[in-house]
Amino acid sequence: MAAKTLNRTTATLLRRLRHPLAVVIGGYLILAACMNLAPPDARQHGWWKGLGPVMPHDTFPADCSLCHVGSDWQTLRDDFVFDHEAETGYALDGAHGAAQCLLCHNDRGPVETFAARSCAGCHEDVHQGFLGPNCVECHTEVSWRPFGQVERHFATRFPLIGAHAMASCRSCHLGAEAGRFQPVDTACVSCHQGELARTANPPHLGLGWVDRCDRCHVQTNWNQARVVPE
Amino acid sequence: MIKGKEQRGQRSLGWCLAGSLWVAVAWSGPVHATAAQEQTAVERFPVRVTAVIAGGQVEIDRGRDVRIEVGDRVVFQTKSGQRYSGRVEQVGDRQSLVRPTDPQAVLPLATRGDVWVPAERFESEAEPEQPVVVDPEVVPVPPEHPPWKRLEEEWSEQDPLLARIRPLRPEERVSRQGGRVYGIWEPRFFSDTGQSEWYHRIGGEYWQENPFGRGGTLRIDGEWQRWQFDRPFADDVGDTGLRLDRASYVWGGTRYERRRYEVGRFLMPGMPELGLVDGVAASERLDNGHSFGGAIGGFPEPDGDLESGHDLTVAAFYRWVADASERWTGVVAFQKTWHDGSQDRDVLVGRMDWMPLEGWQLHGHLWVDLYESGDVGKSSGPEVTVAYLTASRDWNDQWGLHAVASYRRFPLVLRDEYQPTAPDTVLRDHNQRVSLGAWQRLDEQHKLSARLGIWDDEDDDGGDVEVAVDRTNLWGANSRGQLALFHNRAEFTDLYGMRAVYGRFGGGTHWDVLYEFSQNHERGLPSDLDAYYQHRLRATYGWQKAADWSFSIIGEQVFTDDDAALFLGFQYDRSF
């Protein structure tokens, strides 16, 4: 409910503003400021005594000074590095290479258990199971920005042709911004109800042309039909 | 002329002799090498530089423990890939001093290497020892380890790291935080209607561990967005909103606390298929690793602003695991919802995962809606609304198979979960699809892949096929190219096309360019009017700095005989 109230307030404020673009630019500036204010002590291998002891070191090198400074067990060397792939056989690519160790090695339990579940072991499936278990078909470890959606649509009954290829996902899939890709009926009027209602020349609704748009139109042009019905 | 011929003849004879000698050496080389290896079989042990000694020596972390002796050979490889060799000059119990052959060699701390130890030094160990017969009734079996003298609670922060000590519990740790922020700007332009679309999104995730000294975790994810459509044919439209994806506090569910609680807005724990909940959830892990739990609360609509208040949900799940590795799991859940006070949906959801290290990997989920006599248009009883099964396997990373079978139809629900659909659509619409993909690595650089899919729905049927060749290191290192041919008999079109992609990556950046061409035939139109061609161009560039900053830009244009559309996208992201 709080979000709903905030939504309304924000929308009202913006409607009263004469230049929404100024608000957008301001938002980006605030975002940039937030980025610069990110906590400085967010080092990947950051460790301090308040976190207590970590996992067993049985297989680590005999020389403690490779990682630790002097006699202080709680502080790691500034130039400490850990070759995760060589030591564990599991490469940390992209953003994983900069993740804090404790994001995976923590109190949940043995990390092997979670790694066995692939991405879903650590990342919640915000698509709620609708897009299958193989995240890397659309995402990389460098960025969660999805790629290749148009190519992937070629493996469906509705390949994206013409303007469809450039349309935002949310135009058809309600909730796409939140990662939820609801199934959609492929009939044209499912998405183009507005175009149908606006068309006055000829008046489609008046003539009863309310479905099967594909009998006259191709997917690349609404303004001009290729076939004129008799 | 004759002299010239003789010279050429002698030269040819010389080449023949040289070639024969080369073949002979090449042929006999491996034999000699094999013989040499047989004479000096060695064991290789990984080592690391643990100290740099004045005078050019370095210390490694292996010694007599792996039978190293003076004079043994060590090969180091620096992080930049340079290799240096050296000889052992002094040996200790667990360390040795090595002098690199190249006096100019720079071997920083932690440089890796291998030491070569003759296998014969281990032969005496390989001889089987004579078993000692012990009468258990006469000789008591000693305990595995003497009893610990110190109690766990005696641990202090100054104790050595390797001591048998009690780890700090979550509630005893200092609070820490992290997250990420991002911004996205995406304009789109369409020539057909003259419409332009503008999307601005700013979002972030934030988490804080132990914020209240009770060991829990606070998580907040959300996004602010504004979209605006400039339409020459009608009034412009736009909206601004804040979407809260998550705002929850969770505690428990760790190795120390088997019960887990979560309050706020969250995805159903252990069963994200059941959606977001504004409420409370509890679950418990049993001794055998199984777990069960449930949640109750509001049920936000799954659209762009996740509006809550119209729907309520109650859900429960049971999760079964085959063993501690959790590579074979199954979950069954039941969810009941109400919309504006009226009973809405009863659904059973099952999910199964089989993920062995070797062999076939399986994943499947099944949704069964339970209808009652009052659900108009549906016969009372169970009806499958979603079924999904995928199986995949690869053989030594040389070739692999991937199969997917899916079935889906709209459930009959009161709440605004799907795009407005006519009642008849809800009752009739369904689609099912089966696809099979395979790939094979032809050599170190080439990979061939193919995919075949067939589908049918309430009106039609069709299929699609795609064959592609990938090549790595094409026109330079760290590059990749792909050429694909595809055909799709789709709902409204039959199309044939090709796609070419080339990209490079490495050094924190990546880019690629794509060109795609397709010939389309609109089904149902006369054959002289049904054809049109489509071209699609795309270029992307991504940049990552220090792994916590990333920026990407994309430009994509599609143009056909009738229209054109352009998409631009910018995204930046920072983790902290």
C-alpha cells in the first residue's frame, strides 16, 4: 500500500511539472551521486574481526603471510588475491569475480550445495519459472541485461517481425519490467485493440472487421492494407 | 641448360634427402622421447613462491614432504604467463630454496609452479605393508582424536584462525551491507506510425545483514520508471511509477537455525513460481534435509507496478531432497487465492530437478488448476495449465543434446494477471511445443549446432529449424563469429533467413555486430502480395571496470519493404 501511495504521489507531482524530462535528468544525477557515495569499504575480500573465523584452511599454503598481515589474523594483505578457478575448479567470471566472498561462503550452508543448483542456488528466479532454468540463454555473468530476445523469439510460433522486433517487451507481456513474462494470445487484437478502435478509414468496427487482421494486413504496416476486402 | 638441369636435379635430390631425414627424425622423435620418459618417470607437484630471498633465490612451500631433493627442477609460471625454470638448492621439511636459471627472472610472492620429482623416490612407499593382526578384545581401539580440552565458548577474537573454534553466529557479527544501483534509458522510433517511445528506469537493490543485532537480513529492491509515447496520430501518453520488487526482513534458515521467517514483500521462499507475497512466510528444515513451509498475505498483481490490495493468498510447500548434495530435489506446493473477497484460484504446483555432475540433467514443473462447479466454462476437477520438462546432457564438452517439451493454457482467474483476453480465449487457447537441439564441437575453434521445434495451438501448427556454425578466434584472438540459417513456419508467416554475428571480448570490454535477413510470406494473402523482406542490424558495446562498474550501449534497427524501426539502449550498473 505504501508503494501504491508513493506511486500516486509521484505521478501527481510529475503531472504538475511542466518538464518531466528535467525530473528524469535530475533522477539520473541523483543516481550518479548515489554511485559515488557507495560505501568505500566494500572490498571483495574485505574482512574484519567482527565477522569471526571463516571456513577451514586445511588446503591453504603453509605460509600464512601470503594472505595475512603480521600477527593479526583478522586483516588480509592489501594485495591479497585468490585464484578461485585454480584453487577450487570453479571460475568466477564477470561480476562474480568482484563479488564479496561472503555472498556465497556464508551461514546458509555448504556452498557446494548451492552451486549444484546452478544460478538458482543463489539468485532468486524473478521470472518465477516461466522462462526455464537456463539463465545463461539470456544473461551473462557480466551483466543481467538480457540479450538476444529477438533471436530467441524465432523459436516460437510468433517470431518478431517489423516493429514487433523493436517493441519493448512490456508492450505485449504485462509485468515484463518486473521479470514476469506472462503468456500472450497471438491474435492481433490482443495487443492492437487501440489501433482497431481508432481506425476510421474505413471504419473497421462499423464494418465488423474486428478480428483476423492478417487477412488484409502484413505485420509491417498497419496504415495500408495489402488486400481490400470486398 | 644441362648444367641448370643438373643443378636443379641435385637440389631436388638434396630436398628429398632433407625431407626423408626430417620424416625419419619426426618419426623416431616420439620413440626416443618415450624411452627417455620411461627412464626418468617423474611426479609433478604444484608449488608456490612463499618468499623472495636476497641473492636471487625464492622459497617454495614444498620440501621433503614431497621428496624434493637438491637439484630437482622447478618450473614457474607468472600471472602474465611467462615461464621460468630453476633448480632446488636447499631443502627443508615443508619448504625449499630454488635458484631460477634466469638471473633476471622476477617471481613475485604467490607465483605458481611445478616441481618435478623422480617417481622412484616413492617406490618404497608403494610396497604393501604387512597387515598387523590385532585382536580387538585384547587391544582397545584408540579414539580417533583425543578429547578436546577447550570448550567452544572459550574462543576469543585473538585466537589463531586454524584453532578449533566456535564460529560467530549471525547475530554476533557486525552489520554489513551491499547492493547495486542501475540506470536504463531506452528510446524507440517507429516509421510506420511515427510514434516514438521513451523509457527511463532507475533502480537498485540493497541488503544489510544483521541490521538489528538479531542476525537477520534486510532486503530492498525497487525501480523508478517513467515512460512516454509521443504519438502523431493521437494524444501523447505517459506514466511514472515506483515499483517495489522486494522489501523484506528474513531471519533464520542458516546452518545454525533451521527455522526461517520472512516478513514484508518477497518471492515465495523455496517456490518462486507462486509469486510475490505481501505478508509473512515461515519454513523449517528437517534433519534429513527436507523442508516445508508456508506463506500468507497480499498477492500483488504481476504487472508493471505490482499493485497490491485486491488479492490474498495462502500457500504451503514441501521440499524433498535425495541427499545432502541436493542434486535431486522435488517440491510440491498448493496455493489458494481470493480476489476482492471472492474465492479465485486453487492450484497445485510441482517441480523437479535432477542435476547430477555427470549424465542427463532434468528440470520440470507442472501446474494443475483445481476448478469447482461454479467456475463457468470449466468442468469441475483438475486441469493442467502449465507443463514444462527440459533435459540436457553434454559429453565431455564435445557434443550435447537439449530437449524441451512444454504445454500451456490460460487459467480461469478473476484477478488481473493476464492481458485482457476474451472469455472464449481463456477457454480455447492452448499451445504445446517440443524442441530438440544438438551441438557438436568440430575442432578447437568450430562448433556446429542445430535446433528443431514443432508446435500446435487451438488454431494452427508449425515448426522452426535453425542450423548454426560458431567459430572462436575468427579474425583475431578473443573473438567469435556465428553464421546461422533458419526457417520458421509461424502463426502468421513462413519465413526463411540467415544471421551473421561477429564480436570480440576481453580486457573488460566486449562488442558485437549482427546482421539478419529474412524473407517472409504472410500466410493467407494472395501469393503475389504475401512476400516482404526484413533486414535487422544490431551493434552492442559493453564495458566493465573493476568488475563493479558496467556500462552497455546497444543500437538496433529493423527495416522492411514498408517500415523501419530503431531502438537505442543505454545501461549502467554499479555494485557496492
